[in-house]
Amino acid sequence: MENKTKIKDHMDLFEEKSFQETFQKKKVYENAPSEKEVEETLMWTKTEEYKKLNFERKAVVINPLKACQPLGSLYAAIGFEKTLPYVHGSQGCAAYFRSHFVRHFKEPFPATCDSMTEDAAVFGGHNNMYVGLENSYKLYKPDMFAICTSCMAEVIGDDLNNFIKNAREKGSIPEDLPVTYAHTPSFVGSHITGYDNMLVNILSQMGEVKEEKKDRINIIVGFDTYTENFQEIKRICNLFDIDYILLSDPSDVLNSPTDGDYRMFYGGTPLSDLKDAPNSKSTILLQKYSLQKTAALIEKEWNQKLKIINPVGIKGSDELTMAISELTGKDVPAELEKERGQFIDAIGDSYYWVHGKSFSLNGDPDQVYGLTRFVMELGGDIKHVLVTNGNKKWKKEMEELLEEFPQGRDAAVYHNKDMWHFRSLLFTEPSDYIIGNSYAKYLTQDTGIPLIRIGFPLFDRHHLHRYSTIGYKGGINVLNWIVNTILDETDRKTIGTRSFDLIR
Amino acid sequence: MSSRTKEELENLIEETIDIYPEKTKKDRKKHIQVMGVEGDQKCTSMVSNKKTKPGVMTMRGCAYAGSKGVVWGPVKDVINISHGPVGCGQFSWGARRNYVNGTTGIDTFPMQVTSDFQEKDIVFGGDKKLSIIIDELETLFPLSKGIVIQSECPVGLIGDDIEAVAKKKKEEYKKPIIPVRCEGFRGVSQSLGHHLANDSIRDHIYEKDVKGTSIKETSYNVALIGDYNIGGDAWASRKILQDMGLNVIGQSTGDSTINEIANTSKAKLILVHCYRSMNYIARYIEEKYGVPWLEFNFFGPTQIYKSMRKIAERFDNNIKEKTEYLINNVYKEKTDQITDKFKVRLEHKKIMLVVGGLRPRHTIPAFNDLGADVVLAGYEFAHGDDYQRTEEYLKHATLIVDDMTEHEMDKFLKTYKPDMFGSGIKEKYQTQKAGIAFRQMHSWDYSGPYHGVDGYAVFARDIDMTVNGHVWKNITPPWKSCSTETCEGPNCNCANDK
């Protein structure tokens, strides 16, 4: 018998009258503020007065746009061949980092930890590390460990270098097994600092500097969670037909096939390439603020020519193309020139819908920089640009960029504010659109301003990380997200009116 | 496939733990047992709630996760400060689906509020900062009914006196300001965090005489605790209790307020859903206020009706009659319809479950209602009393695993090839890569509710769509053959001769 019961889940069920009555009954026991009080307070939080109070706070951080160092460390680590990320610290940290990434990528994110507890707080975490490395090695046989720390180990002052040396002596791991490590205290910087710290340590601990340079470039993408960007940069290098090394490439391990056989390790930068990376002639960094120490290492210790390019939008993609050409002496491939034309073509089709609309952006410093420039290239006006983990240098660079375009003249830049500040800004000086990560949907909920989802993490939309955002091809994806969100909103706004056009 | 014998299972255990270094092997052996064998020794010998061996890729989290994430997080009218560096609060922000009614940032506060410790806070201590934070929160969120300070690891290591700050500020603002020492390095899992959060409720609500509002005295007043309202679970449960004629005067901690928590001690009976995380407060209230408590299970019709009758037993004939009427004349038709619809699709399906400290045992009967069979169950952070409570639900020799490691999970998935594995987000995609259907049994995989009669329908629908998803028949390309064990037979898309 096919029954007629319609199954209602949380989205419909609680709208039913019986549940609405239940909620009313429950209120009697909640001792909740009256509806009037709630309404008045809500209205007050939208005022200039509230904004002023909100911006006056010195200590509390509410809805920040940053996570802690070890998160970034794990991301740098997982991009190397058969490398096991390992967290020296409490086990909850590792659980959080893993679940955070897993929710974004919808992929497994392997990492072990050494589960430090109270006794380690008293005696140090060395025993945890000896047993932890032994167990991890026995179970997973990685070709390399990449160890970072979470706060507990940093507060008690554990010495990774010594612990690892002792672990080898004790036979927990083979004498010659590469074990890279970085101290990544959560109370310094953010996840992008952690990415930098882990990467610079992997590079300096594994790199074998030789006299002679090879006719080859290194490329480092940075803390970029659009995994397709790693594939895209490889494709661009292949179009140029150049010799290159991509340092930290998580795009395979975070895009492994479902074929009935789970593999923990998959792809990644070969360790032989990692070792030889110092001997390339030059390096291109696709992020700046997540690679500051890495940049210094490459320039000063590896003596390489360094270019830092933000490869988003027209100018960014052009700079990337020219940088590769310049560093390798190769002409820009015809195929790439065609792709540029296709990108410009697409912008020509769409920019009318972006021009004159206003945008507020938040996210990580590098990502926000590139997107802001691209939005202005499309003719969009910038209202607010806000990050939590920026520095004054970033703010200055951002302001210089905004000066370059008429669309940027009215914008305000915030380098160390959070999304509760952002909420106030969007109430007092609203923009037409927000560009940000999934958390920004709460801003949409509060202010009604539609969100264009670009950034990290993206928990509530699927597969966006499978698209590239860099270069001419990636630019079309970003354009697609921006313009089609605007068109979706335009339909929503005009539904039932004469302006509900078939062709736009 | 018929269920495995005790001997087969014991061999499987040996085979699985063989890879570990000697000490770890010895340790893990104590955490994996065959249970549910008639006449066999009871599960009292299961070793649980012990430290995880370093380096094994555990599913477990920490005490902070247990206190902030589980127990205190859902209390909607208090502000939880994640006190320490930024990460913990960020990673636990909005991730649990403990639904609330209210206006975020105005009268409910499911936000990421953190003291964002910097190096100077570690060196000079964070107490002064904490004090300023409380002032700032009072200014920006005047309708909050309290503040809870959730300690992250550094707080306990640098010797901060958050209790002193809380005490001072509580006097200043005349509202509960509650410090919880739930640093992540304490204990062995989330479980200690539950306990510490319960203790802080005891010390700062009941012992400090947060009175709660006055409640109309009736003999039908009950309090519902240990329900976190995942996808609306507590609301679905509450509806049944109301239909039975009971007044739910407090709900903890899903969609709860501090007032409702205070109300709990005024109930005639406390109903405990998640025993693991809130038994502590139930025991305390029983001792201090003489209010009895009762465990119940609202997953699947068998247990729902059993629990309803068990609850009704504690009340007068009026309630008992109402309950019988409700079961026989209202609910049964609904649940039978669901069972009829889905049982044909789920009969004899093999389920593997590894979840927190309650749900594996609580959901086994619901799976059974749908004709499915739980072949392996495990807990992340259960204690001995949870394993004892598991025994009654097992119909045959079943492998029970405590604090399962990633390696064991991989091995058991390969061996059992279950039709579905139910566990957490970290386990989800690895399982799917292995070609096995998966459902998150912490967050209900963004669905729910699963509790109660309304929840059973959603549960059945979801388990069906998980187990019978067409995609799982397409793991092997048509030009390749499945191994005999994995082959779905006539349903399989592979090149096997069927």
C-alpha cells in the first residue's frame, strides 16, 4: 500500500500549528524578554549609536573571520606526497581541524595527533610524541611527517626538535624518515600564519640547496581552498611548456575518486621535487600575506628571483601570464591568449549587471584583495572591505588599490575587525551585495543583503571548491558566481512585476 | 548474511589489532569485545573512558567540545565566551544544529564570542581581558540572561583565576556569570566536558539559588533533560509528552533558557534522554530536591511506546489512559504506515554505528523497527554504565568497540561491508570513498528531527535514502567486475555475470 503520508522534516514540520502552539506554551517557562523588548533592542542594534558602541570594544571578538595557526599548517602539510599531518597537542584540536576541512571540502582529511592530557601538562608532551609517532608510523607508513603544535604544547614550551631527535633514538620512527615540524601557537596570527609557518619549515628542513640553479620555476599557491586552482596553475604551466614545481599541492588528496577503495595518500608534491626546490631559478607566489616567511626564505636563503602575484581578475591574470613568460623566457602561448579573449568576452557580456551595484567584501587578506580588484574591473562599487587577520601593510595596499578605481573611492577598509562590526556597517551604510564565506549568511539573515559565496569555509554549498578562481578560466567562474547571483536576485526582486524579464 | 559467530568475531579482533605496536595492541584489545551472546559474560569487562593512545587518529574531541559544544552551547539566552585563542570557538560555531527559536544576537546567542588570546594574554594572563569582555558583552547584548566562560587549554596552564573574575562580575551585573574549567587537555574525551558543565550548572544555578520563575504547581509537571534539539529533536519529544497530558516546565539544554534549567528542580519527574551527558545533574537534583528521574528512549515506535508507558506508569490513571489512547488511536497508525512503507526497503540491511555515548544503543531498536540489523556498534566516549545499558538492545553476537580508531574503522568497513555506516563528519567521506553509504548520526546529516513519532518518519526516510541510494550501485565501472563480496548482484552496474 502506497500511503499518502507526506514526511515533513524540520523545514516544514515546525511550521505546523501544533508546534507553533508548543513554542508558545514553552515561552511561559522560558522567562524570555517580551516581543516588544526584543523588537526595540533589534532596532537599536541597527543604529549609529550601536555601531559606535560596537566599534569601541577593545577586548571581545564576535564572529571573526579567522581560525588558528595549526589549521593552516595542516593544509600546507597535506599537499606533499605521502605526508601525514600530525598535531602535537590536545586531541580536540585535531578533531576540530579535521571536521572544519571535511565540512568544507566534503572529503576526508587525515591527520593524527598525540592526545596530550593533564599529565603531559605537568611532565611535558615528549612521551605522547614518542608513542604517537610510533603508532602513526606503524599504521600509515608515511614518507614524511609534518608536525605542528596546538596551544597546549606551546604554552608548556615543548621542544619539537628535541622530541623528534629522541623519538628517532628510541626507535619510534626510522632514523632516516623525514620529519618536518613547525611551532604554530594558536595565540599568534591566524590560519594563514600557520600555513606560512608550516610551509617555510617544510621547505627549509627538506630543501637541499645546491650551487647551480635549474631552468625551472617554483609555484606556491598558498592557503587557497579552491583545489581546482592547483590544477589550473599546472595547466597554465603546461601550456607554457615549462619545467616547474608546485610546492604543496593538495588537489589530488582532496579530490580522490570514490571507487570502493579509500586511499589516505593521493598525489601531492613529490618529496624529490620538494628537496630540489631551492635549486629552481625563480618562484612565483600566488598569495602574499599567507606566505611572508616563505617569501623571505626563497629570496634570501635560496637566492631566487621572486614574484608575488594575486592572480584573480583581468590584471591579476595578466600579471601571472607575464610573470611566467618573463621568468622562463617563453612567449605567451596562443591558447592562453585565446583564453584571455574569451574571458574578456565574457566580461563584456555581463558587466552591465555588475556596474553600479555596490559590494561589501570579507574574508582572508589575499583573497579579498584579488576579489575587490576584480569587482572594480567589472564596474562594481566597493563599500566595505573587512578582514580579521590583516595587518597595516595590507590595509595600506588595499587603500592604494581602491584609489586606482573610481569605484573604490568611497570604500572603507578594516584590517582587524570581525563580522559583528560588519553587521553594524551593513545596517548603517548598506551595500547591494556581500561577498564572503558561509558564515556571512548570518549577515544576510540579519540585513537582507544577498550573499555571493566566495571564500573559506563554504559549508552550505556543494562543489564550489572544485572550480578555479585564478587566471582567465578561473575568472569566468568568479564572474559566473557574481553575475548569476545578481540575476537570481533580480528575478526574486521582480517576480510578479512587469520587469520579470525572460531575457537578461 | 547470517550474523557472525563469537569465534569469528574474536578472530576478527585479533586480525584487526595485529598491526599495532605491542603496548597499543594490548590496550586496544581491552576496548573491543563481542557482546550480546546469551549466557556469556556481561559487558562489565569492557574498558572505557580511558586515554586514547597517541597517534591512532581517534574520532574523539575534548572537554571544551563537551562543555561548550554539547551542554552549554544550546542554552540560548546565555552568551558562551570561548575563552582562549580563536580556533576552538570558530570550529564549534554553528556546527551542531541544536535548533533554537529566537533572534540571534538579541535574545539568543548562537554566535562565536571569543577572547581571541594573543601572546600577551598568555604571558600576562587573561583575567583583565575577561573582565573587559564581560563589560562589553553587557553593553552590546543587554537582553542576555547570563554569561558562561568556556576555558580553552591555555587558561588552565597559565594560572588565570576566572572564578574570581566571574564572581566579581556576577555581583556587579546581578546575573549568572559562570566559569567552566573545561580546558581541552582535561580528561580523555568530550565526556569530562559534559560532567564539568553539569557541575557548573549545579554550582551556579541550583547551589546559588537561581530561582527560576514561579511555576503553577501540578502533579503533571515534568522536565526534559539531555535532549539537545538536534534538527528539532526536543520539540518532537516535547510534543509527545504534552499530548500525554504532561506539562514540560523545563527543557535542557536544547532550545533551553537558564530559567528552564532552574525550573528542572521543580518538576515531579525528570525525564533523561541522553543519560551520558546529563545523568550527573539528574542525580544531583534527586539528592538535593528529591525529584526522581527516569531514562527514556524516543527513537523508533517500539521504544517510543515502551517509554511512553514507562513514563505514564509514574502518573495517575488519567495520564495512563490518555497514553494508551494516544498510542493505539493516534500514533500507531502513523508509525505503522512508516514501517510498512520502509521496512520492505530496509529488511536485513546491515548497519554499523559509532557515535558519542548514547545513540548507538538508543537507535538499534529503531533500526530493528525498520527491519535493519546493527552488526557493529561503538561509542566514542561511553563509560561502563553505557556498555551495561547496551546489553539489552543486542539480539545476537555483536562487535562492540570503544573509541574506535581510524584503522579499525577501515578494517571493519572492509570486513562487514555494511549497507550503511552511521558516525560523524570526519568519518563520512572516507566511508563513501570505500563505496559504503553513510549517515552522520551526530547532526542527522542536516536533517531531523529523529526523536518521537514525527522524527521516526524522517529517520526512516533518511535511512532509506542512504542505504538505497542509486549511486552506491555504481561504484564499479560497468567494464570492470566487482569482487564477489562487494557485488550488489542484479542491482549492480558492474560487469559481473549475473
